[in-house]
Amino acid sequence: MNIGIPRYLIIGIAGLFSAYHLMLATYTIEQPRHQGPIFMAMVLYAIATVISLLTWGPARMPLWMAAMNVAVVVAITVLVANELDFARPGGTGYASWYVAASGTLLTITSTRRRNLFAWLGIAFLVIHTITIVGPVGPAGLFTLGIVGSASWVAVSHILSSARAKATKDAQRFTMAEREATDWQAAQEAHVDERQFRLGQTSAMALNMLRQIQDARGDLSDAQRQECVLLEGAIRDEIRGRTLLNDAVRDEVMIARRRGVTVTLLDEGGLDDLSQHELDRVLSRLALAIHETNADKIIARTVLEGSDVAVTVVGLRSIADGESVALGLDSLEDDEVDLWLQIPRSPVTP
């Protein structure tokens, strides 16, 4: 996460602080009763610090690493404190380096967003100082620097929480900006589509509108029929959209002139097709309209996710002999003359 300071610089500063604690441990190595536990504590602390400062993996510290850091704090506290004489005049001085070292390790843990483990480590230091380090007691919370370590963890907790919130806000703003951009693009596409359809409709209707104007509305039967056909073509441009190309328009007009009712319904689903695939689908649709003898033709797109791009149904009106004899045309039924599913991709033999 970018907070304005290079990550390597932060890691370098944390590494210097950790090295400083090891230097204090080396400087006061003669003060503890035995040196073996001190060296062991220094090795554990160095290993835990190096692992915690490695740049691999996610920014948030893994659970096992956070638990390891708390365990190392417990270990170095027990190892070093058991070897120190807290009752000596002048106190332990820098020999109690384990407190500041634990505070640094827990601050790193908190910075890497494992605040609960960091506070567990601070709680252990407090309890250990009050209950175990007898001559020091509660006053040791100040004299040994435990309050200072807790303060560093608190500051780290506040900063890491604020940084996490800022990151979430930034992600939310980015998502809102992306949605706004998508919405604007969709609106612009709708405007372009409307302008295109209006221009196309105007070009189709202009000649007929002029004829109506010249005739002052007194049209012949042929002109009225042409208006009906023109109205159907304009409706196709609105409801048919991607189902239309020049070949389909021509075949639909030819079918309507011979009395066929044609309905084109574009309900989406063809937007994912390439221009070549769309031309193949529309060419097959035009051929189907040309070849069928149906009285009613309905072509409808299929939503994405299906292997079928367009379904075409052709219905032919029939009447049984009894109905014809009685003149009951309302009893006419429809027979399926055409049932076609145009695939989304070419069918391989």
C-alpha cells in the first residue's frame, strides 16, 4: 500500500531499530547471570524480525507469523528477565533491552494489520512485569519502558486502521468512478443509437411524408398500403435492430408485399458476435424468410449463454372443411410451417 513513503525505507528503519536492540544486548552481555539464554534470546529476536520484515507475501501478516512473534516475545522476556537482578541499585539499565525489542516486534506486527496479536504481546509484558518481576512491580511498567512499547503499538494500530479505511475508501471511489464511466458510456451509446435510428427513420419516411403533403392527405389505396409497409419497416428498425441488414430488410419487405405478417424481436444476445458471425446469422435468416410459405413469421434473438443465436417460427393459417362450409373463419388454426434455430457458431460436420 502506498502511503507516500517507499516501503524499503520503512523496512530499513525498522531493521535499524531492531539492530539497535541487539547492539544493546551485546553491550550489556556481562550483566546477566548467564550469557547462554541471552544469546538464545538475541537469535530468536533476530530471526523473528527478519521474517517479519521480508517483503514477500501479502501486506497483512499471516496468522502463523503473528503467532510466532507473540511466542518470541514470551520467549525472550522469560529468557532475559530470569537472568537479570531487578533489585540491584540503579536498576537493570540497558540490560532490559527485551522490553523495547518486544515493543518493536509487536509494532511491526500491528503495522502489518495483526493488531490483536500485538496487544496480546503487550498484555503478556504487563502481566509478567507486575506478577513475576517482584522487585519492580507496577512501577516497572514505566521504568522498564513497557508503557512506551504499548504507546508505539497504539500509534501503529491507529495508523494501520486509518490506512486500511483509506484503502477501502479509495477502492470504493475507484469502483464508483468506473461505474460512472460505464454509465456515461452506456448513455452515449443510447444517444448515438437513437440518433442513428432517427436518421434512418427520417430517410425511410421522408419520401412518403412528401407524398402525403403533396396529396394533402388524400392518398390512393396503393399509397395507403405503402404507408402500412413503411410503418412495419420503421417498427422493425426499433424492435429488430441487430436482426436487420440489407438482405433481411429486402426479404421482409417482399414477404409483407405478398401479405405475410413479419415480426422481428431483438431482445439482446447478439452483441457478443463478431461482424462475420453476425453476417452469417442474418444471411441464414434472410434465406429462411425467402424460402418459407408461412403467413406469419416471427424471428427472435436468444440471450447470451445459449448455443442458439436466433429462433425463427413460421405459421401457416389453415381451416378445416367444416369451418369453411359454415363460413367460420374465426375458427382458423395455425400450423407450424417453419421452425429454425440459427446457431451462434457454425456447425461443424
